[in-house]
Amino acid sequence: MEPIQVRATPGYYECRVGVLQELPRLLHEGGFEKVFVISGERSWKAAREYFPDLSAYQVAYSTYSGECSGTEIVRQAELATIHGADLILGVGGGKVLDVAKAVGNEINKDVGLVPTLASTCAATTPLSVKYTEEGEFVTYTIFPRSTYLVLVEPEILLHSPVAYLRAGIGDTLAKWYEARALIEGLPSKPVPVQLAYEVAKSCRDVLVKDGEKAVHDQQNVQLSDAFIRVIETNLLSGGMVGGLGDRYGRIAGAHSIHNGLTHVQEAHTFLHGEKVAYGILVQLVLEGEWEEVRGLFDFYKEIGLPLSLESIGVEATNVERVSQVIADYATREGESIHFPASSAVRKEEVTEAILGLEALKVTLS
């Protein structure tokens, strides 16, 4: 077994109401003077009222283009360099935060992150997922060091669109199913990998127990313990699985199905975590875990996650064609669907699994 590289958490993490008021103190303690803020227009609108006075620092603000692409990373890195930034501060959802992390890596500067959505674990993972300008998956890059600072203001997340919380639940639920596939077959488990396994299981346990209530509480704008447990599971626990387990805690079949779905036009309006949640079901069918699939169907219905290609916008007459597109991209060389297997997964197997899932959906409807 190759060595496990552990980057379990950010250097500093805190989640509580009013936490952003600590930002000036934390910047001072870190010796930072020039801050380069990268955010989306909607992200900044959601977060700005929670930000403290930063007039004691030289702050420049930049709006990202909407995709974490190679072109956008280079553009933001050039602007940050012009500013002379010593800290890159990303404020937004997963793609904004991934841009900020990539920029920090590009110019060798520390990174701070303020998530405005609980839709992925991007706030606490030392990696960025890259896409084309059209939103098609390209690759992901793991960075040599963890993020310096992460501050989570629950009020921002409470007032975000509830669809992103649902998507975060889907993405984080995959931590268990993918880590299980990667870890359970190992002849021996180093301590970090065993810890990753346990954290991944806790992700599933918390989400199944509190997920429905958290969604309900957000819909009613109620800042509850269940809501905070779920957002921290999405943001922190989810990131720790890969941070502890390295390649044994990151991605497997569910994310490959997601990557295939990025090449399906009908699915472009659906969120990352929604596609990953669907990918969990396909992965489980490939593993022959039909009872687990049936059990998840009820949970997905409660939360509002997709159960079939039709629920991701694909018309019934196009299901077979689309399944072949997904299977082709999901099984390409280097895709994570091959990681847990002793032999490569064939695209015909994936097509059969997708069609089998469609048939089960009809049976249970």
C-alpha cells in the first residue's frame, strides 16, 4: 500500500452564529495585510451583511465567471498577484471555493473560505474540481497543504436555497458508499484509513437521522440543532473522509456517474450533489446491493433527491441513449469507478445498471 497523506481538516475551522466578526482578529493573528476576495454575485449578496469592517486591511474584490475552469483560475491568480495578496478569501458555493483554493495554490498563498452553501465539502477539502467553461468535468487536483481558515456562518446557510442543502446531503451520503467500496476490501487498514471509514459511516448516520428534519427546518427558516448537524456533516465531516483516508476516502463509482452526467444536456440544470446522489444508486446496483437501493428510495423521496434518469430531466424515450452516453464517460480510463474493482468496470455493465434502476423505479412507483 502506498503511503497515506493526511490533510484531515483546515488549519482553523469554526461554525457559529456571528463567527465572521472574528475575521479581523484572525487576519491580524495570521499576519495578513492584503486580502483578495473571490466571490460570485449571488454569493456576495448573501454574505456581505454578515461581514465585519475590514478597513484596516487592503481588500480587493473579484467576481468569478461561474465555472472553476483553468482559464478562470489563471485570470483570478493574475488579479490576486496584481493586488499583492497574501491571503485569498473565497466566499461562495463549491465552485467559488475551488477557484480560491486553486488560486492560492497557483501563487503559493494561504487561503480562507466562507461557504454560503452547504452543498459540498469544498470548504474543507484540499482539492479543486476543474470543469470546462461549459460545465463539463475535466479533472480534480489535490493540493499539498490544507486551507488555512474556514468560517461557517449558519445564518447565511439557513437563508440559502434549500435545493443546495438537499444536494449537499446527496453528495455527503456518497462519502459512506464510496469509502466503503474503497476501504472494505483492503487486507489491512492504516489508522487514518480506519478513521476515514468511521467518519464516512457517521456521515450516513447523521444524514439519515437528521436530513429530513434539517430540510424541513430550513424551509421554515428555523436554526435548529438538526440543521447545524447536517450542514457541519456536509461541510466538515464530508471533507474529513478524504482528508484522513486520502485516495481511499475520496471518490468511487457515484462520482464517475456524476461525471458522465455532466455530458448530458438535460442534466445541466441539476446540482452536483443531485447527480452524485443518483450515482450512488447506480454504484449500488453495480455492487448487487438491491436491498440497499430499495432502502434509499424512501429516504430520497423524503429529501427530494433524484431516483432515476427521468427525475434528472431525461425523457423515457431517451433513457437508453442517454445511459450509453453516461456509461461511456463514466468508464473512461482513469475514472474513479475503476478504483475499488479488481478489474475495470465495462460501460455495458453501467448501461445495464442504469436501465435496471429505471425498471426498479417503475416497479416501486
